[in-house]
Amino acid sequence: MKFSVFQVSRKGGRLKNEDRMGYCYTRESGLFVLADGMGGHPEGEVAAQLALQTIAALYQREARPTVKDVKAFLAESAMAAHQQIMRYASHKAMLDTPRTTVVAAVLQGTTATWMHCGDSRLYVVRDGRLLVRTRDHSHAERPKPHGSDMPVNRNLLLTCLGSPTTPLFDIAAPLQLQRGDRIMLCSDGVWGVLDDELIVHTLSSGKPVSDAAPDLAEMALRKGGAHSDNVTLIALEWEMPDSADDRSGVSTETIEDGVFASTIQAGMPASDNEIDDLDEDAIERSIAEINEAIRRSAARKT
């Protein structure tokens, strides 16, 4: 497996950066995650960090060196992250809970599978055009009633991790990758000020992702101005294992069994923000909750 990747996060005009992102990989699998802590609720940066740490910890446990059931892993890890945030809030007796959006993608074999909750997005660009974009869990992206032209606040989300209600999320069917495909995960500080056409044009400009990604971040910061939101993105280009060119990138072919590489730091923003290790009971409860949510959703459709 071979890919080129670049990640960048800037505070913008905010007092602090509540976005978190990172990636980790084994010889045959890679995980890319981005979380955007929600303003208006306390400690959004903690919720985002907890989401990254939880998903990465479960990935490290499951990727041996591949994840057997990627869609199940994404569902279970999202629910486990939600539970960790709720446990943190309960431990601190918080009146309001920290909350975050999240988008995560697993690249394995020759396919990409992703999950998202809230309005952090994933884009796939192929041959200069937008192939796929996630649909936000927001009122702005809900289908409007026929003939309605009422303005909608895009910041009103339908779901997130850390809310008292069970989060909802979408998991995509595996996408067969082609050499040169570019995938970007980003927070709303990027797409909120740059339209899809500009994002696609910049990602497919012919520049390596190590140039295209910071270009997008700088454009978002300039467009956002003095009141710019946090700007965070991870961009990667898929390359075939037998690529004959000399472009720099991450090649996992020389990684030994059992080796796990990660850019996701284990530390929390403050020393008193420690969380307990993931326990099996909590994970099983998370799995049971999502299975019950799926069952209820199927029942409503029939």
C-alpha cells in the first residue's frame, strides 16, 4: 500500500483550535480521522481529542494487519468514542457535554470506506472532477420541502458525538480506488468558505498534495478573514504499490507484522483530562446501542 499524505490545522481567528486530526497505519491498512469540537459547548477540543484517541486505539487493536470488517469497525469505534465523551462529562459532573463532529476513512486493499457524523466532510476527486462528497447531518443539507426557499442555518446540526441523544452516522459502501485518486477530510472551516468547485480544482491542480493541501488552508484562512474558523484538513493521494515513479510518499510494504505507526498523539490538552482505558463492557454497550438504532431504523422503513 502506498499513498502521499499531508495534514494541516490552523487556529484562524478563534481563541483556540478545537479541531483534531491524524492518521495511523499498518503494513496493509490505513486510518485517517478528523474531528471538529463544537463551539457553544464546553471543551470541544477534549471531545475531538477523545474521538481521535478512541478510534485510533480500537484501530490498533483490530488492524492485525487488516481490519476484518471495516464497516463494523467504523460503527463500533464511533459509538465507543461517543461513550468515552459521555463518561468524561459524567466523571467531571458537567452540566453540558463536550461535543464533536467526526469523519474517518479506512484504506485497505484497494478500497476506501468512510464514516461521518455531523458536518466534517470527506471529498473524493478523480480525474479532475468530484466523485463523492459526504452529505452533512445538518438542516442545510436536508431535502427542502417542494417550493420552499426559506434560508437555513448551516450550523444547526442534526447529530454529533457527545450529545445526550444517541448519535447517528453514515457509513459509505467501499469505493474501489484508482491510482491518482485524491481524498480529503476537512472541517467546516474549509468548506464553509470555499465552494466545492474551488476545492476540487485545487485538489486536482496537478500539484502534489503536499502543496495542494496548504494552498487550500491558506485560501480558507484568507477568505474567512479576521473571524476565520479553525481550518483543518488531511489530503492524500492513492498510489499503486508497484508505482514506478519517484514521488515521495508513505510506502507500507516494508513494515513488519505487528508494527503500528501513528500521528495521533496519546496526550490530552491538560494533565487532569485523563480518560480510563477502553473496557470491554463499554464497547459491548456501544455495539448494542448501534445495533438497536439500526433495527429501529429498518422497522420504520417497513
